[in-house]
Amino acid sequence: MTGDNGKTAERVCLGVIVGSRGLKGDLKVKSFAQVPEDLTAYGPLEDETGSRRFDLRLTGQAKGVLIARAEGIGDRTAADKLKGLRLFVDRDRLPPPDEDEFYYSDLVGLTVEAPQGNLGTVRQVFDFGAGDVLEIAGGDFGTVMVPFTQAIVPVVDLEGGRLVVDPPDGLLDDTGADGSGQDDNGRDA
């Protein structure tokens, strides 16, 4: 899968500033690109509104994040103010995904079908390090987290706006209809 974690119009989120490093304004950036270092390969990045532009220069890596410098950010205080800022690029600057690869933003909003009933729509896609996970909400089973593997999600129909989930045994047994983890009588499920 090719990663991103959100979309604004025809822009794709390629990363997020997660903190600062050192006293000279170095930024810690979590990259959502399939190859993390490709964060800067598609030109300058922008904030969500497109009003601020960042031409990042990668200087290293540390504990799962990239270390970068940005013009105009010269001290820790300035870098700290950017924490949480999501970094976007125009979609047309990105390569098309390979077959059976998807940008996360293409999956968000898809209707999710399953033999057990309506699961709702994909709300977010996460990569916690052990593989991609879909957060699905608004259906008969409350909010569920589903591993995004070909075995569990055998059909992704972007043109049709849907995907099909074949959840493993027990995945949908843990939540009640309201997603609370309790059955219809208020008992823990």
C-alpha cells in the first residue's frame, strides 16, 4: 500500500511534523510515503490550507521519524510551533499507485460490505508498523478496526466506491451493535 493519511481537494498528506530536535530548529517528521525518504521527492510541501510552503531538507533519521530543516525555522521555539502540522502535496505530482496499491485517501469514505452486514465506511487508515489497518464506522457493528490485507479485504472497487471485507472469525463478535463492547442488554460482550 502507498501511504498518506488524509486528503484536501486534490492534495495528499505525505507527512506530519511530530516535534522538534535540538536547539537549531530541526523538525521531526513522520512520513506517510511508502519509502519514507520520498517525503521530499515531489517538491515543496504545504500546510492543509496551502497558505504555508515548506521546502524541507532531510538531515537524518531517528526512531522512526525523519529529521529535516526548513527555511525560516531557526530555533527550537519556531520548530515547536509546527508540531502537529500536516504536510501536503498536489496529487498530480505523485506517481500513480501500482496495481493492488492504494493511497490511503482513496480508501477513506468507501462503503464497506461484509457477509455479516453493513460495516459502514472507512474513516481512517493507520499504519502502526505491523501493517495497514482500516478504521470502519457507522455500520451495524459500531467502530471496528480491520487489518488491510488481501485475505481480509479481497475487493477494493474505487470506481464503485466500495470495498468488501471478509473478517476473520471473532473480529465482529467483540462489539455490540452500538460498538460499545457490550451486548444489547448492557453486558460486556
